[in-house]
Amino acid sequence: MHFTKMQGLGNDYLYVYGEVPDNIRDICVKLSDRHFGAGSDGMIYIMPSSIADFRMRIFNADGSEAKMCGNGIRCVGKYVYDKGYTDKTTLTVETLSGVKTIRLQVRGGRVKAATVDMGITTVSEDLKLTLGSEEIVCTPVSVGNPHAVLFVEDVDKAPVLSVGPAIEHHTAFPDGVNVEFVQVLADHKLRMRVWERGSGVTMACGTGACAAAAAAVSKAFCNVGQTITVLLDGGSLEIRVEKDGRAFMTGPAVTVYEGEAEI
């Protein structure tokens, strides 16, 4: 099987153009392993679509399927443009959370970055969760996939490795949830770390950055319609949340290498 390893802010996936095989869970777990496989946060398959220019399916490192990936969809845009599947610089991609529009930034004949219309973000009322003897307050946000945003005073000291998985598997989220730990640095800047559902700690999460920005806007920590810089472990994303909750995300897309795998 031929694959292309790509990353957006260190959020890396193995990309394949073609139909998803029946044993995708086993393949994804094997190849995502960072010691015995290629090493990645999962796999993304790209294929034709009857309702958009392309379709993407996203699989986490544990083989479970995700509805949407913000860093991943930017790399999908780079993949199809750089490899000649399209010459469009504005294209649509079908995902399990709807059709998304991508605007590619091309320099020297290659895509360097992209802006994605991530759709409407929905911020719910704060939720109190009991984790052992502790009570945690989080803000549930939907970006087509589920998120739980926790605002903290110092994100670098946040208990991502313990609280992250505890919230992911909490009964309040029967289908699991992505968990964002967010520190407000200014009305236009956030620092975020993330525990991703099905993958654990990752360098970045595009939908998570949108969720963090939307939650910050809902609490008046940040301003509607203003570009918000979200600083992640792998770099920064630019997020803009409009009055109706629609989020736009801009960030880089990078090809790491091409590879072949026996499956």
C-alpha cells in the first residue's frame, strides 16, 4: 500500500487515495504505531464524492472513525492539488460532519497553507463533571465532532494525561469527546493543549482550536469576528468565529514523506 505522510502543526496522518479496506481498523493500528509502524495520529483516506470535489474518511490511531479533522482536511487540500487530482484553489470536501470548503494558498506550484470554512460551532452551557473526588467544569462545543473545553490558569501545568482520558470516557459523553485545556493570553490569543478522542495527546487539533475559540468568544474572553491566534504544541492556527458561530481556520499543510507498507 502506498501512503503519504503529512502533518499540520505536528498533527500527522498517513494519507491514501482510494477506497477504505474492510480491515481498516487493523491496518490503522499497525501503521500508526510509532515504534513498529510508520507512526501517526491515524489514517485519512481520500476518494471521489457525488456531492463535493472529494470525500475524506478519518481514522484515529486506535482504528476508530472520526467525523472531522481540521488539520487533516488542510492536508487533503494539499494532497489533491499537489498530486494533480485538481487544479482548483477553492474546493469542497465531503466529511461525516458535512461538506467543507477549503481555500488553498499556493506558492511555487505547491500548497503551503489553507483556510477552511469549518461550519457552525455550537457552544452549550457549562457542564460540571465529577472525576473521583474532584469536580471539573467544562464547556461542551460541537464542531461537527464533540469537544469539552476547560479554561485553566496555566495550560503547561494542566493535568492533560490524567483528566483528558477521564473526560473522554466520562458517562456524560457516551460517544467519547475531545478535551481541550485552554489558557486565555489576550482577547486575540489562546494557548491550548489537547487530548484527542481515540488518539491521546497530539501536537495540534484543528477542530479543537475552533472549539476553544468559540468557547472563548461565548464567554467574552475573545471578540466575535476577530482573528484569534491559538498556540498549540505544534505551532499556531488562526481562527475567526463569526456572530452566527461559523468558524474559519487558517494553518499550514506539509508533506513529510512518501512510503510503502506491507499490509
